[in-house]
Amino acid sequence: MNAVRTSERDLRARLTESLRLRGVGDARLAFVLGSGLGAFADGLEDAESISYADLHGMPMSGVPGHAGRLVVGRIAGVPVVAQQGRVHLYEGWSAFEVTRAVRAFGALGIGGLVLTNAAGGLQADWPIPALMRITDHLNMQGRTPLGPDESVVGCPYDPNFGAALDEGARATGIDLHHGVYGALLGPTYETPAEVRMLRWAGANAVGMSTALEALAGAASGMRVAAVSCITNLAAGITGEELNHAEVVEAGAQAASDFRRLLEASVPGLESRLG
């Protein structure tokens, strides 16, 4: 185990240095973009795209809708980096590998982390697609990115930092729900029984990412906020089958509101970093 952790530290250090050489350390905010949501990065000012393949130690995703690029640029003059695509536990990656990029962002001194995902909705009365600010999560993935010498006390999602998203929503007239995200391992979609369990436990949306990254970001000293793009109602609510292509398509349909929300929120997010 110690050898594994030493190897992970070495790989993380290599990735951090690779990102530093590419100017990523100048960013104030880091965005992780979920399935079908990567187009947000295409609108960055003064954008430079970096393939994951060109970054030492950067895990590569094979999931459709995850481009496998970092985009460095600006929004409203604020330097940012956007991660177009993430890796998942269900692809065979470890919790440390899933969160390696977030750890590297923290090591570079990037102060704010905004996580995004495509998720299944557990609220039948919410429209589809819908946007939800994650206020807390249920980590049911059976993994943690934290070592025995680390801890995140309480919720990793910073309510004051996340309030900047509420301000952005009000400024743009976008309906932004609040709720709890249930993180499952995947890759199969949840069963109707699992949906009933999650609803009973207080979850409002369900997906297969984000929770570990939020924990790693908070443990690295970053302020963390997160948004789910709810692309479908979860299994058993409507009786319709779920498939990944529809999730990506629904994410694309919500892309305009998603982009406007994040762009309008950047000044408030950046101002909260001090």
C-alpha cells in the first residue's frame, strides 16, 4: 500500500509539473466538465487546448462525451482551466487516479473548483433538462481519495462559494435547483429499487462521478462548488429505458443555459477566493 501511495505521489507530482509548464498554474478557477457539457470550454477567451496525451500522468477517459482535453483561457478576464472529460471508477481507475487532476490543480494553487456532471433526476416535478447546485452528496461508491492522514470535516461543498452560482442564476434568469447528489459506482444505470432507496435517503439526483473529486478538492484546500445537469429522470420514475446517448444529447440541449450560468457566476466565484 505504501508503495502504491508513493507511486501515486510521484505521478501526481509529474502531472503538476507538466501543468505548470503549460501555464495552468495561472488559473484562478478550475472547471471539470461532465458528459455532453464540454462545449462550455470552447467559448473561453484566448483559449489554448492541451490533449491529455501530452500531459505526463494524466489519465485518459474512454467514455463518449468526454473529449480528453484541458482548455486554458479566460472568462470575463479571469484566468481559468476547464477539464473536458474525466475518468471514472467504473472504467477501472482507482480513486487516486480519478482525482489526480484535481489534486494537481490544488498543488498549483488554483483556489476554486467547480465540478459539473450529467445526472439522473429523482424529482418527478422538476423539468428535464434541469440544473441543480449540489449542496451535499451521498458517496455510495465504496471508495475514498483521502489517505489516513487526511480528513474533510463536514460537507466538501462550500456554501458561500456555491452562492456565486445562485447569483449567476438570478442574473441570467435561469432556474437553479438545490439538492443532494447520490454517487453510485456504475457503469450500469441505477435500478428502480436503488432509486427508491436514494429518494428515501434524501438524494435529488444520481450519477457516477463528482463525489471523490469534491473530497479531494476540499482536502487540497480548494473551495468547491458543483452543478448537475439533470438530463433524464432516473429508472422507475417514468418507466422508460435509459441510455448514455440520450444523456449526452440532453446535456447538449441544456448547454446554452449551462454556459450562461457558469459565465455569469465566474466574477462572483473569483471574488470569493480572496
